[in-house]
Amino acid sequence: MRSRLTLLLPLLLLCVAAAWYWLTPHYSKEDEAYYTSVFCAIHHDDSRRFVADMRTVIEGGNSDYALQKTHFQPRLGEHIAEAWQKLSAGQKAQASADAAQCRALLSAALN
């Protein structure tokens, strides 16, 4: 009985760790950079529209004849919007005035 428990417990912990790793979102740096650029291109007037506006831009860029269409990743969009919310009012004003500054500030907030 004890030997079965010593065998099953590490196996169970390994399965839980693998499931946790598999279920947590992992975004590539390229995807984060693309979503950051898209976010910096949209209007920042209404925070309730951030994710919807990003979806419109990303999925609206697909051609009807494209073989591989870009699909919006809502969790990544929300992650970028949350990073924006963490910026101070001064940083948001700076970012709204300059897209390059916006990308730099958001990239720093994501790390």
C-alpha cells in the first residue's frame, strides 16, 4: 500500500504540473508585439471597446481569398488591455500621442 502511494503521488503531481502548463496561455513575442501594435492603433476613448476594436482590426485584415486567416485571440487581447490599464494617466497620455511610445510603454508593462 505504501509503495503504491509513493509511486502514485509523484505521478499525480507530474500530471497536475503538465495540465497546469498546458492550460496556461503562452503567447509568442511576435503575437504580443502584433497585438500591442494593433492596440496602439485603435482609439483609447472607451475601455469597454478595446478588445472588440482589436478583434475588428485583426480579423478585418483578412482577405476573403486568404488561405490562412488570422484569428483573434481574446485572451491575448484582454492581456494587452489589462497592461494598458496598469499604466499611469501620464503614461496613457504619452502613449495616446505617440504610437512608438505606446508600443514601448505597453511592451514594458507586459514584462
